[in-house]
Amino acid sequence: MGIRTRTLPWLLPFLDSSPRHVTHRRSVKLSANGGGGPNSHALACRHFCIDGSAPRPESGQTDSVEVLGHAYPRDDITNITPRILSKVGRNLHNQSHHPLWLIKERIKDHFYGTYVSRRGHPLFSVHDNLSPVVTTEQNFDSLLIPPDHPSRKRGDNYYLNRTTMLRAHTSAHQRELVSSGLDRFLLAGDVYRRDEIDASHYPVFHQMEGVRLFSNHELFRRVENGEDLSLFEAGGRRTAQKQQCHTLEAVKLVEHNLKSTLTGLLTHLFGKDLEVRWVDCYFPFTHPSFEMEVRFQGDWLEVVEGSKKLCVTAPFLLSFRGIGFRGPGIILSSP
């Protein structure tokens, strides 16, 4: 889930009071790197920098790039600039009373208060201080992004060298968090893409997303004869509603869960009178896909994108991104 910077001005009137704070259920210390997945629709719609060449070392420039106290050797792929480096570590989303912090805290407040265990403890953990320096394997390969995919282009990303970069999405930490044993979590952080600067694009922005893992039992336990249903089917076929490997029952239940979760979040942020609609749409690497729009000053404004895609990770993964840091998605994963 996330908040796009272009959405921020009209969000501010709803964020004039500080959110209440709930004790964090658990914290997990992790390495600086992780794995996750980009929003291919966003990649397709962005204005990319045309020149993908790496800057040549200037006179007196060292053979390494220093980021957050660590030195990374330069090579022919290095294209990070001093201006971008100056943005790393600012962590605007963690600065008290900054608009990004206010939005993040409101989202946390909603999840902490809505999704609780029988003993009243929050089910979602929050991770908002992971290093933006990740490996290319974490940013791309762990998401099954092919080696020749255009999203890897040097002209679209900030590379420290061939194996290390600034994350292009907070999804770069999903695999790490799932591998640590977490089944519900929120991720927030600064991300970096070589966008041309205009009214709605900037090379540094922020994302927030959530992930929930489902087992077969969790998804179907409230369904009549749910023990006879399954997440996946062999020999299935792709239709307008699902991919070939998933059962229609699983897809519809997860889609309902995702839409209900995000609708509840937006009404928490903007009020119960908010007018919302879901629109079917197309994303190159996800199916089916949809967008969430809200009525604002007489017009429909897109705040959330949603999709499903196959990903080899855990039993069943529900991932959502949106409201401005990003846009939501469902990941149905193979066992």
C-alpha cells in the first residue's frame, strides 16, 4: 500500500490531528537487503530518463561510492549522482509531523486497531527503517523479473555497481520478511527511480505496502465445505477472472479480502461518506487487475491499483500497495 506524492496535497486536510499510538506487537532486526515486486503498470506509465549512460568519474573522484557509512566499489554500471546520494538517509516518513509521517501513522493506526489477535495484540508488524541499499537480486530476481526486462535498465534505476542499487520499490524487502517467519506486515520507505521531474514525478518518493500470507485453512475456514476447496488447481485454464493455476474460489475470496481491506483503510483516512469505485484494468504482468478510485471535487481520482500475479514464495500471499506511496496487488504464490 502506498501514497503517491501527487496525492499528498488533498490528503493533508484529513491528517491535521496526530494519530493515536499503539504499542508495536513485535520488531524484527533484519539485514539491509530483501526481496519483493514492482508495480509493472507504474513502470509502464512513468516518464523515464532518456540517457541511461553511467556518469564518468570526475577528476579526484574515488573508486567507490559511500552510502550510509558503507563503501561500494564503482564499475561501468555505476550511475548514482551526488544529488541523489544527498537524499539517502533523510527518512522523511520517520520525521515526526512530516506529512508522510502523518499518513504512515494513520495507516498504522488503522491496521493496529482493526486487525488484532484474540488477546488484542496487533497482527501486523511495521517495518519502516530498512536500508534503501539492496542487491539487484533482491530488487529483481527474487521477484522473478527476467534478466532482459526493461525495468532493469540503467536509465531507469540508480546503480551503485552491477550487484548493488538503491531500491526501486519497498517490495525489495518482502522475501526477507516472509523468510523471517512473518505472515502479516507493513513496509514503508523511500524509493529511487530515474524519473524525469514534472508535476507528478520525482526521482525520490515514498511507498508503503502490506503483505498477508494465507494458508488453505485460513482462506476457506468460514466457507461451507471449505475443507474440499483448494488454492490451486492442476490443469486449469486462464479466464478473464483468474490465472490458470488458481481456483476461482481462491481468487474471489482474496479479491474480496483485498478490496474490503483497502476500502476500510480509505474510509478510516477520509471518512465514511467517501464515494469509492473499483475499475477493471490491464497490467502487463498481473491478472486480473483493477484500480480503486475516489470521488474528489466532482472528479474520480485514482488512489489504488490492484492486481494478482503468480509468484513462487509462500503458500498464499496477499500483497497490497496504494494510496500514494504506491498501488495494491494480490500475489497468489505456488506452494
